[in-house]
Amino acid sequence: MTETISSLHTRVEGGCDKTNLSKMLRPECYIDEHWFERELQTIHFPAWHFACLSTSLPNVGSFVSRRFLERSVIVVRSEDGIIRAFLNTCRHRGAPLTSESCGKNAYFRCPFHKWSYDTFGNLTSAPGLGGSVKRSDLKKLDLNLVPIQCEAVAGLVFINLNKENEMPLEVYLGNYIDKVALPHQTQRMHCVQEKSYALTTNWKLYIEVDMETLHTNFVHSRSIGSQPVKPVEHDRNWFGVYHQNSLSPALFPEKRNLAFPTPRDVIGEAAEGTHFSVILPGFFIVTAPEVMWWIQKTPISATRTSVNVGYAFHDETLARHDFNEIAPHYFERLDQVILEDDQICEYQLEGLSNRVRGHFTPVEPVAAYFSELIETRLLEAGYE
Ligand code: FES
Ligand SMILES: [Fe+2]
């Protein structure tokens, strides 16, 4: 097992030699498809992936569709209120059931030949088989939608593409829920803006930049500035840092006095600062006292990464009379910072293509930890 962030941090901070550097992964790990294939099998396919907030599926039939690792998945609230996930593929001749990223359907009807499925994924009508085929006969055909593992905790909905997976989501997330999600009241968060796009970068570079604040003084000199952080005690499949703040870091420095107040029940550390967390493999989620945002990184290839960004606020913040007046200041700052990170991660990859190995300094211990974790997991899976 790799060491924890805390021990790595202590080792680096406590060392007399401040020139102590740790190595990045070998350059090919950010560029080559054969390494990427190993990562897919070892790290991505076995993992739980964030799909949406449960508040984004408020009603029976509310759904979102998402792409994960070349799979298209529908996540829907079924008639019994449970959130379920299915592959977005018709059982007739394989067309997607929907091309919408979200919506509300009493049932899913394939646009090709109109086969229909209810919110449990059951085939309910199948043109071509005769108009009078009874539901009981359709059931015998066993042509329901292919289910995907789906679980929700603290208002966060995740899916898992691995049929063999036996680790429940709550176990996978370790102490994240008690330490971060519940104190920040994530179950009361509502997504107010979301967007998806692709970048020419390796997904790990974006996680590394999320986990170090050396760059904030340079890449985000106007939008963030200095942002000291400390590693958080963690276990299982997440890690993160905490930034103590009296003024919201989610607004431009000169606008921080405009921040929404901290909602009820957000207390203790959650009310006094911001947790920047990574839920492996690529879900970066930031929980500040009064706002939450995420940048989900899903690899398309070694050098292309799909990015899903979302901004969310607590229910009572959304209900404020001044929400529409103040929220744009948050959007402006979040858009700007994410654009700056998007651009620097694409830029960084251009240099790494020369295959010169990079380093982490002692003030980037969490990015170094992530790198070490990836290497360890691949070594444990028998790859060198
Ligand atoms: S492919 Fe869906 S109904 Fe034919
Ligand atoms: Fe950044």
C-alpha cells in the first residue's frame, strides 16, 4: 500500500532538505495508449463514478444520461422512488433510447422503431412483434434494459460499470461522507448549472492541478491568489485538502463580501473552510460553506479527457430573494478559474510529449501522493 497523504506531508514538511523533489509518473503514463488501457482496466472500470445529484432527479421519470468510458448510461428515478441506472441502448437493434442529457419521461421510447421501456427498464411495447403481444409474453423474451449498479449517499448518485463489483458505495467512499459530505449538507444541494466538454489533456494532469495550490498564485493570480491548504485525514478511495477561509473562495477576491451566508446546519470545519476532495478516479468535488462545485474528469483516451462541470447551492440559498442577483458573481468566478485550469492542463501536455520526466516540489505533496497512488495500484495489478 502507498503511504497516506499525512505521512507523506510530514515527511516532506519535516525534512531539512527543502529541495527534496519527488518524481512525477513517467511521461508515457500521460501519453501512451498502452498505459491508458492498463489504467482503464485497473482503475476506471472497477470504480464508482459520480452521475448526478439526487435532487437532479426530483420526480418519477426524471432522468439524466451520461457517458462513462465509452458507455452511455441513463440514470432515472423509477416509479417506486428508487434511482436506477441502465445502459442507454435499445434491446431491439441497439439505438440509444435518448440523446437528451436530462429530462422527464413516463417511459423511454426508442426513436428508431418505438420499442418502449418503463422506468424499471422493463420492455413494455415492441413493434415488429405484433401489436397484441401481452406484457407477460414480453417479459419472457428477457429484453429489458441492461441494468448498471447505481447507489446514492448524501445526495450524491454514483454508478458502477463493473458487474463483478462487490464494494458498496458507502464502503468505497470511506470517511468522505461523515467527514465532508454530511457536514457540508450535500444532500440539500441543487445543481444550477452544468456543462460538459472535452480537453486535449491526460485526466491525471487535471487531478494533479486540483490538488496543489502552488499554481494558484500564477495561473489564478487574479481569480484566486494565494490559497494555503492542508491535507485531510482520509481513507479508502478519496483524499483531499482543506482551506480555512473567513471569506468565500468561490468569488473573485474583490467580491468576497457578496457571498451568500452559510446555510443552517453547516457547522464546524464545514462552516469555516472549504474541502477540495478527489473521489477516485476523477471526481473533483469542492464543498465551501455556501456553495459546491465539481469537475468530473472521465478519460476518453490517454490524451483526451471528458469534463463535466457542475455548480450547486443549498435549498435555502436557492430560495433567497437575491439569489439571481448574486449567483452570477459565483458563475463568473468559477467559469474563469476552470477555464484557466483547462488551458494550463492542455498546455502542460504539449511539453510532456517530449517525454522528459517532471517533478513535484515539497509544497505539492497531495499531487505527489496521487501520482504514487496510481503507480502503486498498477504495480499491485502486476503492471510495471
Ligand atoms: S433499435 Fe430501438 S426500436 Fe429498433
Ligand atoms: Fe487551478
